[in-house]
Amino acid sequence: MSDVDPDLSGVEAGLASYVAARRWFRGKARSIAAATLRDAIPLPVDGRRAWIGLVDVAYADGATDPYTLPLMTVDAEQAAAIRRERPHLVVRERADGGAVVDAVGDARVLRALLALIGRDAVIEHGGSVLRFRRTARALEAVDAEPRPIDVEQSNTSVVYGQSYILKVIRKIDEGVSADLEMGEFLTHAGYAHAPAVAGAIDLAYGGAEPATLGILHGFVRNRGDAWAFFLGRLAQIAERPPAPGADPLGDDRARVRLLATRVAEMHVALASRSDLAAFAPEPITRGERERMVEAVRGSLRTAFAELTGRRGSALPADAASLVAVLAPRARDFEARLDRFITREVAAWKTRVHGDLHLGQVLVSDDDFVIIDFEGEPARPLSERKAKRSPLADVAGLLRSLHYATVAAARARGTPEARGALQAWHVESSRELQRAYFAGTRGQSFQTAPGDVQAMLDFYALEKCVYEVLYELNNRPDWVAIPLAGLAEWIERTDDP
Ligand SMILES: Nc1ncnc2c1ncn2[C@@H]1O[C@H](COP(=O)(O)OP(=O)(O)O)[C@@H](O)[C@H]1O
Ligand SMILES: O=P(O)(O)O[C@H]1O[C@H](CO)[C@@H](O[C@H]2O[C@H](CO)[C@@H](O)[C@H](O)[C@H]2O)[C@H](O)[C@H]1O
């Protein structure tokens, strides 16, 4: 702890177990050696002692990840209320009955953060420089009490009425966050179906490139995300399957079509600046395909090793029976991956969303808004900013439609329900592709028509394997869902 306020003394004891228990902590599969408070940058907040804390989490394997932890000291009365209502915010109990807490729960601190962005404030402390930046011309006044949102997420977001949402980025990566870079790009490109960026917070320390700690977006009025929306629809379909001969998608056909159109428009916008090196479309070379295949081969082997090793013995029964069928076919997966190298493929790469699934799409009035351009949280920032085929996003959405139908079938698995859900899956996947390719027809980044399926298959497998590892680390009860995806994939890509 370097030059940290005496009010925070003692906070490091217990910091490792505090961090390890948070949803936003990314190193759940690793063993923590120590967590230390590298710095605590004081924030000017009326009536509060608050800081932006920078926590270094050191792992047993020698690596270290820095995390953002806004901190605040509270007296015994405030601490009692927090213990009662939001115990997960209590970082450290103090002998006087007070506590050191995560400050994201405090309205005064949150208002101060918005005000600091609004006036482009700069706070220097020790070797750290915290820079607040407004990208909108002016921020609108917000009367409503700011509050953290109450959904599962990889960071912590705070809403300011119906005006703004501030994402406090937890795991700190050197450089501008992909979400901020993509959001500013799409805002300037005039793409209307992603939230506008209104401001940002970054941190520079020790000569390193500034890291994004926060992004302020315009708040999108919504009725939840497309994952919850389609799960609701699928529950209805499972309960009352469409009559024989009726469209298995019903009203969802138009919705899936609109969603695909918004994704196509996003890809057109992302490919619109061939003058900007970070965004200019480029062909995918054979060497790159070889690297892509090797990376997926490595993840596939890790996934099978985890599924059949120590973790395997703790798997839920539905997952264990899928592993029993899939593990003996590990070589078949790899053989199919090899075909992706041996054939010629004419495809382009551009900047893409990178982690597109139904949970990244908000349902607003009768339209869709795409959020969270951070890429897959488990990948390093450089990979998350790398150009990829836009078909990677399409494959992500196709995987998500499959996820939703498998999740719905787990909830209600009568033969009639399964049949209706299967038909919905097949038709929604077709409709999504039809509308997407209509929306990108004639664009220079389009993959040659004869190569589309090979590309989609590659990215579907890559995503499935990622999902298996993601679920093993975060929601082991869900691992059967991507395993069902692997089973579907190997069957669908079987030699004729
Ligand atoms: N611009 C926005 N307007 C309204 N709600 C939003 C907006 N952006 C995000 N959200 C809400 O915040 C949640 C988390 O946002 P997300 O960007 O996915 O965070 P994370 O990267 O931490 O997973 C979303 O699921 C959504 O409910
Ligand atoms: O936290 P993020 O939203 O950036 O994404 C991660 O978590 C997702 C789960 O919350 C995970 O998505 C997987 O589950 C979804 C349903 O909860 C499903 O719609 C997706 O298709 C499936 O991949 C995502 O992979 C992970 O990166």
C-alpha cells in the first residue's frame, strides 16, 4: 500500500476474499496469493470520505490483475444500514462499528462522479492521474437518485434516472476500453441502435497508457434484454405449441428479422472507415486462419481436459451424460477444424461487437439496441480489439438462439414442447441469416457465398467452446447448454 490514507488502514486484510466473492472478479478459476491496495485516489465528495481504489490481485502463478474498487468510509449507523440492505458492499469492518465499503452504492459519490465528468476534472495523486472527460456537448441535469443496477454483469453499472448509465469497469486493462472505442466510433458514424457515449473516466499511472475506468452512456429506455424477452416467448411456445401448419415463429419472425437488420447495419457502420487503420476492413489470410484454428484447438483441449478431469467429477448429471458422449469424439472436432484450413476461404475482417448474444441486446419500444462492445470478458484487450469476420457476431447470435431454446426445453421438456422449440430454433436461425445477408448484400466485407457456412461453423464451434469454459467458471449448472451446442454442432457438420 503506497501512500494510502490512514482511514483505509487495515482494509487489505480480507481484501482477497472480498474480491474473490464478487461477480465482477474474473480470476475465479485461479488461486489468489494476495490482494493489495496499490493506491486510493481521493474524490471530492461533500460529506463523504471516498476514493477510487486500485487493487492489485496477485495469483499463485505469479501474474497480477489490477481492479477498480471505489471505496468510502461509513460510520456505525450507515454501516448497519449497508450490512442490512447491501452486505456485498462491505469491504472491511472497523473496530468502531463503522466500515469501509464499496462506494458504488452511495448516491453522493455517484453524483460526484457525474459532476466530475461534466466538468472534465483531473485528479492527480501520487503517480496516478484520474481524468474525467465529457464527450457530449453538455450533460443534462439529473434529479433522480443514482443507483447501481440490479442485474448480473461483468462490471458495475449505475443509472442516473432515465438520462445516463455509468459503467464502472472493474478489471483494469492498459489502453482505451474496446467498449469506449467502439461506442465513440458508432456514435460518430451515426449508428442509432447503440447507446451514445456521453463521457469517460480514465487512469494513467507509472507511464503506462491510460486505462479506461468508466464509460458514461446515454440511458436507453427498455423493457429488458432480448434474452429475457425471447425466453418469455419460448416459455409461451413450450406451454402452447403453435397449431400444425402454423408458422413456428409466429410474431417472432418479424422480431428476428429486425434484430438481424440492426446487426447488419452495425457491421456496415463498422466497416465504413477504410481511412482509419483501427477500423479499416482487411482480408483474412490463410496464416491467420491457421492461428484461429490453433487457438480453438487449444481451447477445445482445455475444455475436454476440464470436463473429464477434476471438474468433471463435480458436473451436474445432464452435463456428465453429454460429456460421456462428446469426449470420445474429441478427435472428430479437431479433424473438422482442420478442414477450415485445408479449403480456400475468401473472407474479410472488420471490427465487430465480439461478444454478441441476446443478453447484449436491449428491447426498446418496438426495436433493438445493441450494448456492451467490450468483447468476450475472458480475452485480453488486444484480442478483444482485433478485427474478426463479422460472421463471428452472427455465429454468436445463432448460438444465443440455441441457448435460449435449450434453456426453455430444460424448463419444460414435454415431447410437444421440445418439438415446437426445435422448430422455433431452426426457423429463427434461418430467418436471422436471411435478413442479415439481405442487409449486408453488396458490402465489400462480405464473405464469398460459398464460404459462409464454413465460417459460421468455425465461429459457432469457437463460441461453444468459449461458453463451456465460461459456464464452468461462472455457472456450472448451465454447462449442459453449450455442451448441447457441441452435440448439435458435431451432428450438423457430420460428413454426408
Ligand atoms: N445504455 C443503456 N441503457 C439502459 N440500460 C443499459 C445500457 N447499457 C447497459 N444497460 C443495462 O446494464 C446491463 C449491463 O450492461 P453491460 O454493458 O452488458 O455490462 P457488463 O459489460 O458489465 O456485462 C445491461 O444488461 C442492461 O440491463
Ligand atoms: O458478461 P457478458 O454479457 O459480457 O457475457 C458473458 O456472460 C454471458 C452470460 O451472462 C455469456 O452468455 C451466454 O449466456 C447467455 C444467457 O445468459 C446467452 O444468451 C449467450 O448466448 C451465452 O453465450 C457470454 O458468453 C459471456 O461472455
